[in-house]
Amino acid sequence: MEKLDALKESVIEREVKKTAGLTQKALDKGLSPEEILTQALIPALRVVGEQYERGEIFIPEMLLAARAVKGAMEILKPRLAESGVESKGRVVIGTVKGDLHDIGMNLVAMMLEGAGFEVHNLGIDVSVSQFVEAAKEDDADIVGMSALLTTTLVYMPQVIKALEENRLRDRVKAIIGGAPVTQKYADKIGADGYAQDAASAVKLVERLITAKSEKVKLGSM
């Protein structure tokens, strides 16, 4: 939509204050929060993700773009709630116990929120029980775990085991990421997916949520 081109471009150009201002202007002009989200913010984040994948921008630039969207979402959230727009899915995310690194995890959380997901960011040093309790309380679709230290990777399979013991694994998908994490490790511990960066994490979550929705539809036929 042409009237939202400037807003979309402001995210791509990482103009945080301008994005917030244009979001408010769009609302004042009568555009719905859903239009703004689906026709400007989400497409802009897709462009940013593609730029990162092509090596045209790097993590600092992605963080700025994500912050721009986060500012816009703070303006849109109350309106989205009023209009009854449903989230695309619920994600619990955090850095595992013993690990205090959060830059990559926060970037994933911001991009997921900008892509239309409801995100509960548990922060750093998150215990197994905290992941499980949040998954229960939020009725989560996805639990995302991050680690930067190889010594903290051991907590990831513990979380997956605890989800199984609490009979949550049939409805909660577990995904992992972080510098020392690999697809091989994800397969080894029984995770449902691995993402090497924020852009691929959003795609992974979208794929898992879509697969889950299709399974539910088939089951109700």
C-alpha cells in the first residue's frame, strides 16, 4: 500500500524515531493497526532479514531495525488488543541457566514480535522450571532457548525432557539457537528446530506454527 511505503522504508533504513512517528500518523489517518502491521512492519522485517542473509547488513543494523519495529509495536499493541486481532502464535524465549548473554536472543524476540507473534521474553539465566512454568501459563506454542557458552548447552536437553515430563511436548515445540549450537546438536537432543540467526528463527517459528495449525485442522475433520 503506497501510503505505508514511507513507514516500511523507515524500518528498512533503521530510523527508530521516524518509524514511531509514522506509525502514529498512520493510525491518526484512520488506518487499522492490522493494516500497519501486515502491510508495513512485517514486510519491512522480511526485507531486513533478506539483507542480513545476503551479507548486506549485520547484527547492529538488524538490532536497530528491530528496535524501530518494537517502538511501533508499543504504539500498536493497545489498538490491536481493542480490535481483537489474534496473534500468530505464542512464543516463550530465554537464555538458558548459567548464561548471561542476551543480544542475539533479544533480537530474535523483537523480530518475532514484529512478525506478529506474542512473545514472553524470560531474559537471561533461565532455569528449567522457569521455561516449563512459562510454557504452561502462557499456553505457549514454541519454547525458544539460546546459549552462547558451550558449558550451558547441557540445560537445553533438560528443558526438553522437563516439557516431556509435564506432558507438554505434544503441543509445545522446542527450538534452540546460539553461537555454539548446530543442527547436529538440535537433532541429538530432540529439538524441533535450530536457527543460526534471527531471520532464520522467524522463518522457523512461522513454519512450525503453520504445521501445527494444519495438523489441528486435519485432526478436526
